[in-house]
Amino acid sequence: MKEFWFYLKFIWTYVRELKRNLIIYVCTHIIRVIISIIVPILSAQAIIHLTSNAWEQLILVAIVMYLLENARNVMHYFGNYNAQYLYRESFIRLQTALGRQIVQIENECMDSHSSGVFIQRLTNDTSKLADIFFLLNRSIANIITDVGILIAVFFLNKIVFIYIVSMLLIVYAVDSTRVQKRGEKDKIFREKNEKVSGFVGELVRGIRDIKMLNAEDSFMKELHFKVRDVNGARYDMGDVDRRYVFLRDLFYDLWDLLLILLLVFLVTHNGLAVATALIIYNYSGRIGSIISGVSTLLEGVKDFNLSASRVYAIIEGEEFPKEKFGTMHLDNIEGNFEFKNVTFHYGSDKKKVLNKINFKVNANETVAFVGKSGAGKTTIFSLLCKMYDVDSGHITIDGVDIKRLDKESIRGNITIISQNPYIFHMSIRDNLRLMKENLTEDEMVEACKLASFHDFVMKLPDGYDTVVGEGGVSLSGGQKQRLAIARAFVQKTEIILMDEATSALDNETQSNIQKAIENMKKEYTILIVAHRLSTVVNSDRILFVKDGKILAEGSHKELLKTCSDYRSLYETEMEK
Ligand code: ADP
């Protein structure tokens, strides 16, 4: 219970503005509950009036009952309205709050978790949390009613009261064991479910590669295995329910039968009035609902605790650390930066990807990083954007350590164009607007022209309003790269990082973009990683990266003379 209150308080911080709806919902429910206590008393009276031919009283009682039932319907309507509103709004608030936290999680942590972990928590778990107010209200109101009825029974007949309480305790013991065991199985089920939804996400995203690799069968086998596994866990949960519910219902039916016998016995041998016995029996259905009320509450609380702990882990837990930024803000950066003795390794991997690396790039310089695949070039870009934190050493922008800078000063001033840029499932216009909300038509067209993308867009039936599919699936690799380059031209940040950004382009398009980049030179700091050395020979400087170190630096001509690794890379390319 302590755990429950802790998580309830935690969730409450996100939904406290909905207090009014919650109060209305609870009040309407209480009124309904009161009516449902009164109606059985009236109906017992109606039966008595009927048997004693007291027609006037019978009509009066019937009218009151009718009005009460209608009042109950009206309360039901308003209660439902507020409950639905409460659910919708709390779901939105919780999902938004969780989504906001997820985008702040450290990349290293994201790398090591399946996407299912986040998808499941963002959808299923938040939905269960939003449901808690329904559950609490329904269950608590029902339990209060039932306790009220129990008190009434206590005054009506002590023997029946003792009988009912002892039976309730037995049934409760069975059911709380069920809830405990079900909770354990539910935890296992949800962990497996996260893995499956991560896998399904990959399957959908990788469907083209799977088809090309003719690997449908092996993927289907894997999917079958995983789906069977997760459904096995779901079955185990149902199995616990089935066995314990069976046992509980056995007790319950026995309880009902014995209650009738007890009432008959008390009427015939103990002087219990028939009317009182009728009232008690009218109540008995409701008393039975204590059991389902309590078990729904127990199950709901367990379910809520599990969902809340999973959401809490992302929002507050140490398992999902958030990116940390400094507080210093640079309004206009010049674009100078420096790596000083930077050492870095990824996650649990012991191998140093960068080892005491040192270099400096001046504002408005165009610098290329070359070297074999896996040398650490992309990692340099990632560290500069603070996608990961360095192990030791310092990275500075305009002389300030990036650890001291706020997010906007770093990422707001750097654009990265990668080899395989992610294009969103939106129109081309909206993909560009993501970078700048108030983008004008002229700015958009200009950026696309610079990126040699405009002519292609003009040939599309819907032009800039063409929706490009998830991940830009309807675009070729080269078209995606050109759209990504156009995005960068829209953003116009001071530092532009191009990581194999033109690798999928034909020579003509590449040379057009090269010209656009040439035009940007001297205005922007541009870093380029490229496999084709021909695309970087005109850079102001070339840094040759090998095994996480800068092996040599200089112009193309200088490196040909001073760096044998560079020379052999160049010669290999010339031979092709
Ligand atoms: P390059 O850009 O020069 O081809 P990278 O910087 O991409 O090289 O990679 C350098 C090394 O770091 C490689 O050995 C690669 O396997 C490893 N690496 C890159 N990204 C990650 C990551 N997210 N997690 C773990 N290892 C990584």
C-alpha cells in the first residue's frame, strides 16, 4: 500500500488540474451508490404492501423508486462524462510528460534498450495509469456501499452478519493470493511484451532488407518464437486467474446457498421477520460484490503499481539517465571549436574509440576527416553535438567547454547531415518546417534549389506537399540525402557536419552540391567526413584519423607528402 500511495502522489502531480472533474465524478458516484442502498429497502416494502393489498402506499413507493432510478441514470450520465474527460486528459498529460522525458534520455542508454521498452510504457502503461481514478472511485464507492450494507445487516441480525463476514474473509484470502500470483506473472509478461514490440518495430522498419535478403522465413520463425513466448506468459497469467477464480466461485456459490438456508432457518426457528429476511436477501447480491470490488481493487492497485513503477523508472529512475547540459547560453557563436585530449569509449565496451585526441577548427574553416571505416570519425561528430559525454578531456565551442553550455547553444548551432538521414512520414514541406516553424515559401525553395532537390520536387504530383512515407521510404538514398541537405540549408547553423552526406549521390548532383558548399565556405564552419577523397581535396585542411587518433593533418598536397597512410588511401582510390 505504501508503494501505491507513493506512485499515486507521483501521478497526481501530472493531473492535479483535473481535480474538479474528479470531484464531480466521485460525487455522482456516491449519489448513485446511496440510491442503490435505498432501492432494495423500497422494493422490500413494495412487496410487503403488495401482499397486504395496501395499494396507495404501493403506488407511492413505486413512484419514489421510479424517480430515484431516473436520478441514478442522470448521475450516471454526468459521472460518465466527467470520467471520460478525466481519462482523456490524464492520458494526454501522462503521455506527453513521459514522451518529453524519453527524448531527454542519454543516447548511450537508448542504444542499450529495445524500442519496445519505450513504446509499451508510452502507450499501455500510461493508459493503465490514467485508468486509476475510475478504478479507485468505482471500487472504493462500491466497498463503502457494501460496508454500509454490512453495517445495516449487523443491526438487522448479528448471526447473519457474522456468517457473512467470515465467508467474505475466506473468499478474500483466496482472491488476494490470486492477485499476488497474477502480479508476478504480469511483470514477466510485460517484460517479454516490450521485447516483442521492439522486434515487431524492427521487422516493419527492416521489411525491405528482409525481403531483399530473402530472409522472410527465418524472421517469421523468430517472430513465431517470440510471439509464442509472450503469449505463453499471458497464458500463465490467465492460468492463475482461472484456477483461483474457480476456487473463489465455488466458495461464493456455497456462500449464497448457505445464506438462503440460514435465512430460512432464522425465519422459522429464530423469529426473524420475513420482511427483514427479504431486505437481507435483496442486499446479498450487493454484499457478494464486495468480493469482486475488493479483488478488482487489489488487482487494479497491483497493476497500477507495476505500470507506475515502469513509468517512474523512465521519469525519475537511475536506469534511464537524462542528458545533462550546462546553463551558459551563447547567443551568436562564431564556430571555433577544439578537442583537447579527448578520450571516449562506448557503453560497456572497454575499447577506446578516441584516445587523447587533439585538434582545433577555426570559425569558417572547411575541414575534412578521412580514414578507414571504424577509425572514429562519426564519433568525433557525435561528441561535438554532445550526443555522448567524453570520458576525459574537453571539447570547447568558441573557447567554452560544451559541458557548461545549454542545449540550444550546442545543438541549435550545429547541423549534422548523415549518410542515412531520417526523413519523417510527413510532406516534404513539413519535413523542412521541422527545422524552422515559420519557414517561408521562398526560403524553402531556395534551400531546395541549393541542395539540387527543387527540380525533383517539381516533378512530383503534389510537389512540396508530397508525403514521403515512414523513414522517407518513397525517396531514393540520394533524394533523402538531398532533402537532408536542404534541411541543413534551412537551418543555417554556424557549424555544419557532413558525415558521408553525399555518398549516395551521382557525380553530377554531388558536384552541384559541392558548389553549394563551396559557396557556403568562409561563412560557415564545415566539417566533412567522406570516403571519396576527391570530394574533400579542396578542404582548407584534412585530418587523417587512425585508431582513434589524429595521425596527420594538412592540405591534400601536404598529406600526400607527409602521410603514407593517406597516400596509399588516395592511390587506392585513383586505381578504381
Ligand atoms: P567511422 O565514422 O570512422 O567509420 P565510427 O566513429 O562510426 O567510425 O566508429 C568507431 C568505432 O566505434 C567502431 O569500432 C564502431 O563499431 C564503434 N561504435 C560506433 N557507434 C557505436 C555505438 N553507438 N555503440 C557502440 N559502439 C559504437
